[in-house]
Amino acid sequence: MPGQRAVRYVSTDSTWPPREVDINKRWQPSPELAPFTLPASIDIAPVVPNPPPGWKFSYDEEVNRRSQVDVDPFKRRSLGSWFSHRVKTLRRRSKITQADVSNSSSASVKSSEEKPPGPTPAEWRAFGYWARPKINGMFVHNATPRPNEQELAPEEVELQFASLLGPEQSPHPENWRAQLSHPSLPPRPLRWPEPPTTPGPPIPTTKLELNPFLQHRLFGQPAITFDLRGDASVVFIGDFDPPWPNPEQPAVLFETDGSNGCQPATYPGVSELRIVALADDPLGRFLWPFTIVAHHPSLPVLVKDVIEGIIANFDEFMTKEEFYGLSDGRRDQLMTTYWSRVFKMVKGKIPGADDGLRRTDYLGESRFFRGLEPMKDGSGFVLFLGPSF
């Protein structure tokens, strides 16, 4: 795990709020708001440092307050001076009022052209619950049926639930028949219909709404984070190593192949999602732009597809041309990162000295996911990375 401290985490259905199918009850839609806050959203009081010795404030608060109180338009002014000041004030107010009317009318026109409101938190979650419902303590693949499957009779549906548990209660999620019809199962949300067989023109990324788990945050913890050297299953909600010990707030597994990871990556759903830039890249141009494709034609690109695509892209080897195209200083940094990596445990094994340069080595310590933002020209998304906290 990254960082020097041991990470304590809980393996749980971390979809917020947790949901599990009860075959004896009819499925109820998710509430609009989660009953508790995501770890990544907890507010932290700002740290205000003491001023250095000898440093003085740029203004005296008492003097500043007194000068504001003493401002009186009738004081130390003649009647003519006051009358002139009053006329100017009324003219200025008239101009401001006219400008407000103009701005409000243009704002109303603009608001009518804005895109309709996006999904609520409950609607994002609803798709994940449908695609990966949790039944008998395990996630099942419910969104992608096998080809040429016959519809089951009601008594066969009941047997499907029972088939998930084998001898000694061993889990068998592979026995599940996708998209069964049963009152206890969540329906497919209407917000994300099946993609058309013939894809339409690409939607500019500025017109898409990113899933909240993928959105880059300017302040605070990321919604999710993961090490680009690691496995797609090792993703955490918030940061996996908080800067202070907190036994009440352990790191929470994201469950990439569960209900969280199977939420759509965007609204409207897309069959392809392109990442074309790396934030704060000193080269000014991204060496490895890539396209993430939905893993099934009946589904849009999911959050899990984005996570797996990012990790796969940066796990590729670098070419000699890419290496020698870097500056001397950048090559030195890359080699330092390489020799540090190859003798550490990565994905359950030690790569060894002859592993070869990978794209993650180019990233140095800034290899932890921080989110995505759309390019201003709508051509794709910008990937934000950072060091471990």
C-alpha cells in the first residue's frame, strides 16, 4: 500500500447507501440523499498559521472601522456640494438598474438554452444497483445476459436465487442469469437506455456530466483514488492514507466491480470516452492519449471501464523513441523512479531489474488518480494525478 503507515480498510458494499436485494421484499428506489456523508466529503477546519516575528498587519482594524463610521455626506460639505453629490448618486443608480434589467433578460435567454438538469445522486446509484445487484452477500452480473438465453418460468427464477449458494454456503455468482424479472430486483433506469446499434455523432465533453466519483475536485480529498501501478480492484473512496490516524474513519474499498464501479461514467451515456491531456504535464502535450470503450455494446462506458482503461494505458512499456525524446533531467528522474519501483512489491510481485520502463515511471510520484475535467474545446477529458497524501 502507498505511504509509510499501514492502511486500515473495511471490505464492504460501499455504494452509498449500502443496498442488498431481499428476495422477500419488493425493491424500493434509492433515497435522493445518502443518510451519511462520503468520507471524501468531510469538511476539515482550515489551518491558520501565526504571523512570523516582526510582521505587522497592513491595516489597523480600529482605524479602519472608525474611518467608515465617520463618513457622512452631510459633514464638512456645503449645500451645493451635497446636492451635486446626490444628483450623481441618483444617475449612477439609474444606470445600474438599467444594466440589471438588461442582464436579467439576457440571463433568461441563456438559461433557456442551457442543458437540462443532470441525474440526481439516487439516479446514478440506481444504475449501479441494477447492473451489479448484491444478492446473498455477493455481486452478480445482471446487465449483460449471455446470447440466446431463454426467459425463465417463475419457479425457475426462484431456483436462480438458490443456485448462488453451493455446499457449505460457498458463493457462485457465475450461476446468475442476467436481467431476470422479479419484484425484488432493481429495474434498469430510464436515464440510460441501451445505446443505438449505429452510434451517432460524438457528444462534446463540455456537454457531458461526469459521474461524481470521476469529477476532479479543486479542494479537499478526491472522491476516489487509486495507484496507477496497482490493480483496478484496489480503489478507495477518498484517500487511502489520511494524514492523521482516525479509527472511526477507515479507508473504504470502492468495489470497482460492484454497484459503485458499474455506475455510468457520464450522462448522457457514451460508447467511447477519450482522455487527451495530462494536467501539469511539463511536456505541454500528452504522449499517450487513449480511448476507453464500453465493455459491452448494450451498456455505456462505466466508471469501472474508466478505472481499468487508465491503469491499462499507463502500464504499457515506453519506447526508445519516447525515452530519448525527453530532456536529460527528465530521463534522470524517470530512471530514479524506475529503480525505485522494480524492487518493490507491485501487483503481488517484485518486477525485477529487467522489467523495462513503463509509462507509470514517467509520472514519478504523481501517479494517484485525482479526477477528470472536460477539455474546453470539447475534444476529450484532462486527467488529473497527484502524489499520495
